[in-house]
Amino acid sequence: MKETLLIEFAVENGKNTTISIPDPRSDVSKADVVTAAEEIVAKKAVLSAENPVSAFKRAYVRTIQETELE
């Protein structure tokens, strides 16, 4: 199975953007993500269409299972 951590942010222009992190740690917690996301927002470390992210919205792990056809 493939796992991806997705972190959604609000952007100053009123839109949303998502950061995707492949193969996150199996023990990653919401608190870990919120702490990192708050630092990203505070430092304006991520831009979307030249606008900084303004707030953390949510985080989730997407799991995809691939089954090869025989």
C-alpha cells in the first residue's frame, strides 16, 4: 500500500492548497502535523500562486492499495 500525508492550508488569496508528503512516518500524529503547519504559516514558508499560506485547515493520510492484474 502507498501512503501519502496531505496537509491542507488556506491561502491569503482566499483559495486552498495542499502539501503532499509520500511515505510518512507510521507514528505521525495530528499534533506533529499541527506544530509543523503552524511554523510553516508563521514563517510564510509556502507560497501558492505567489501568496503565502495563512492557516492550517486539516491533515489526513491517503492510502492507496494497488493490485496488479494477472
